[in-house]
Amino acid sequence: MKIKIWTKRKIKRFRENIDKRVIFEWGVIAVLFFIAYFMFNYLLMPQINLNGGKHIVINYKDNYSDMGYSAKYLGKDVTGDVIVSGNVNSKKLGKYKIVYQVKGEVLTKKVVRVVDVLDKEKPNIDIDKTDVYLCPGSEVVPEKVKASDNYDGDISSKVKFNIEKDKITYYVLDSNGNKKSISKKIIYKDNVAPNLALKDSDYMYLYVGDSFNDPLYEVSDNCDDKVKVNVSGSVDTSKTGKYKLVYKAVDKAGNKSEAVRHVIVSERNQNGTIYLTFDDGPQEGTTNVILDILKEEGVKATFFVTNKGPDYLVKREYDEGHSIGLHTSSHDYSRVYASVDAYFNDLYSVQERVKNVTGFESHIIRFPGGSSNTISRKYCPGIMSSLTKDVINKGFKYYDWNLSSGDAAGGRPTAEDIKNNVINSLRKDRANMILMHDIKTYTRDALRDIIKYAKENGYSSGYDSGYDSGKSDGISNIAKNMLKKNMSIEDISDVTGLTIEEINNLRENI
């Protein structure tokens, strides 16, 4: 029994000694391995450190720029010895590898950076984000929404919507799972004022004794089919004056709109009056400045326009209460006066432009060169005799001038020359219909001084009332020329519309 116990103790002690030896040996091995690893990696193997890490992500189409690196070998900086290979195409989704290598005396170190090109950008929904106001009880009608994506391009067809009680949400998902949504609040309330538009111009010009017929208005509303319109003010054509009619539209929700029509009543053939007329425009840089001056001075004018120049200037002329006349589309004499048909084709073209821009169809015209010009004979002899009659038969009125500013006479006039030409020719015993051109810089620069002189010397500013006097002067000139050619009084009366008595008076004055 004692022998067995002794044997067991011996075996136990032997095992303990073996375990201690094994542990010791493995410990020695581990230390040796660590030393070897250290020597391998830090003494024999170069080291490369990547700025930003071994894995980075960039967005689709973003420019890829290497974040940099550094390398050491045996304590020395060997960054300059690193060889970099691989590239990144940011215009194509995917994983790209960039390899960095550097050689030591014995071993070569290689490090790989992975660059993920991903589409992380949300699509764009092109929509007005303001609240949606609807008529009470009306149905929500989704808008046609445009959507685009940096990767997919136009994805408008993928836009969907969700309608809730007080909200509509538009959303879209691109092919890479990026989602964009925009919500708009729905408010069932009419907050839109009626659309009130005056028929014809908001400036009307009448003579004393004329009858006034209100062209009235057009009114519409988004929710109300029966909008009430009240008109206040009156026009008394028995005496001269400036009258104002105020039109007020109110829908059933209480939204209001207002429009004002100005009616100017003046004496026929008013003497000592100046009528400013401008031909050949509009033109950027001159017409806009002329309009500024007229507005500041409180003076109205007539613009005989062509198809040249920007539409917004024609619209501004009309909106600011000036008269819009027609001066042919091209102002090309060879084209305009090639034939009667050619003239009217050209005229109708500019008439259409004015109507499209202003909504107003003008029927007042001025012939290029005037109604008694001689240059037209070069292209079609006798055409003016026909045109002066034909335009009237077609519902047009033509107006010449009795005072020229000289701004189209050629040479190099100055603003001072233009001013002197006008003020030295003004007369108190007539209506002064002044010919100017709003495409001339010197006319633009002379205008304010002309207006100032007229005001200081008792001249009044004319409106359409001067047209007839201008027309009268033009017709009289035509009649005089016809008398000088010994044409019969009956033919002259037929062409000009003057009475036999009026023609005889002209003949006595020749």
C-alpha cells in the first residue's frame, strides 16, 4: 500500500516538472518569434502608412485625389521610393485598388488601398415648395413634376405621389436606392384675386364733344364664376380734363383686384401744343432712357414702331400710356414701296407684333419718309397716291409732321443741335407735331431740355388730339402737291377726303 502511494506521488511530481518545462519552452519560443517578427517587419521590411486608411469611399463623378502616404526603412524616410499603381474611374461605379510598393535591401512591402465609387447623392425634384391653395371642395390634381439624378439623368417618369388630407408628397427613387421626397401643405382656401383686364388701352384720348363709350373689361376667377365688378368715376366730354375710371372686382372669398382707365379730353386742333412722336424704334439704350424721361416729366408721346428692338420696350410704351403707331416692319424703302401689296404685308407684320406684345391692335400709322415722300417713286411710281387712299379704306389713319428735329438729316448733329432745331421752330399758333427718332442718342440727350423749354414757355403737352392736326397738315401737303400738278379738285377730294371748299381755300393760299 505504501509503495502505491509513493509511486503516485512520483508520477504527479514528474508531470508537474514536465508541465513547467513545456511552459518554459513555449515561452522561449514565443519570445523568439516576437523578436523574429519585429526584426522582419521593422528591420528587414520597409513600412508604408496610408493617409485616410486602406478603405475610402467617394461619390460618383467626384474627382479622386490620393490622400497621400509615407514610407520608412530602417528609420529612414523612403516615401519617394514608393511606386503607386492602379487608377480610379469615378464615372463608373465599382471597387478600385491602388497598390503602393517600396523595396528594402532584402524584402518588398506592398499595401493595397480599396476605393469604392458609390452613388450616394439623392435625386433632385424640381418643384415649387410653396403651399397649395385650392378652392374649397375641389379635388387635388398632382402637378407634373420634373426630377433628375446625377447618375440616372431624367427620372421624371419615376416620380410618385401620396395624397393625405392636408398634404401631398412627391417622391422619387433612383436606381441606386437614393430617395428624395418633398411635401406640400394643402390649404382649402381661395386666396387668389380675380383677373381683371381692361379692354383696349388703359389710356383713352377724346375730343370735346365726342361720345364716350366705355370698352369695359374682362374678368375671371379661379373659384368664382360670377365676380362682381364695380366702376366708379365719370367722364365729361363737354369740357377738357383728365378723368379716371376705377374698376374694382371682388370674388366671393373677398379677394380684390383693381384697374384704372385714364380718359383725356382735349380741344380739337389745340394751338400751342406740342406732340412728341418717335419713329424707327424701339432700341435698347435710347428708347428706355426716353421712356424714363417722359415718365419723370409727366409727358405722353407716340411711338411709331418697327419690328426691330426688344418686345419689352414696346410693352412698356403701351403700359405707360403712350400711343403705339405702326411704321412698317422693315423700314426698308425698296421692300416697303415695291408695290401696294408689299407695303400692306410689311404693315400687317408690325401690326401683328404690337398686338402680340400689348394685346392692342393699333390702326395709326406713319409712312416711312412721310405721306408725300418722293423716294417711293424710285421703286413704284405713283404708289403714294394709292396708299394714302388705301390705308384709310382699310381702317388706318396716317399722320405726318409739321416740325422736324433734324435728327435723321445726316451728318453729326449734337444734342444741342437737335434742341435748337425744335425750339426755334415751335409756334404758338398751331399744333406742333414734332418728328423725332428714338434710335438716336443725340435725340435722347436733347429731349429733357426740349420738354423743359416747352413747359417754361407756355406750351402744353398733347395727346391724340394732335393726331388730326398732324394728319390735316399731311393731307393738306398732299392736296397742295396735287394742285400744283393741276389735278382736278374732284380727284383731289376723292383721294384726300377734303371737301371742295377746303381744297379751294388751299388753292388760294398757294
